[in-house]
Amino acid sequence: MTVPPDDRVFRREMAMAYRSGWHFVDLITAVPHRGDSLMITLFGEPVVIVREEDEDVRAYRCLRKPRGAPQPVRCAIRYGMIFVNLDQRDHQLIEAETTTATPRSA
């Protein structure tokens, strides 16, 4: 795939990807078939990229603890390229704030 150098949409998405903690891993052709995987080390953390049975590409952080289950990592495909985001803040569950209210009639 060739992208012209003056493609503004492409440049804007690339700038957003690098600025927001997303990191380029490889081309999507690195995992062409179901069950294919790609093992990388990104900032000292082992990450595996897998094309699952449903044809989706997913990324998992491999834990070094014994019997640790792989943790899902945010993964995106843009312009035929695989990007992952290892930012811990991006993966933490945020609990909804609970507010208490007293009805006016009470």
C-alpha cells in the first residue's frame, strides 16, 4: 500500500498515534492467517500480537510471573499497520462515580 506524502488525514492520524502513547509494531501482513502470532518486546515488556479465530488482531502483555495470564493491551489497525498502547492509565478500569441525591419532596 502506498500513501502519498501529502495526505493530510494520514499525517494527522500518525501525529495523534505518536502523541497519545500508541506505538507502531509492524504491518498487518506480519500476521496474515488465523492463529498466526508475532512476539515483540516494547520498552522491555514482552507483547504478543495474535490474529484470533474471528479474524480480529489482538495484543496481549505477557506477564513474567509464573502462571500469569496474558493481559489484553489496546491494539488498533490503521492504514495496514498495527499499533499498541502500553500506557497503564489506558488499561485501568475507572469506577463510575456514585452520587447521592435527596428528592425535593423528602
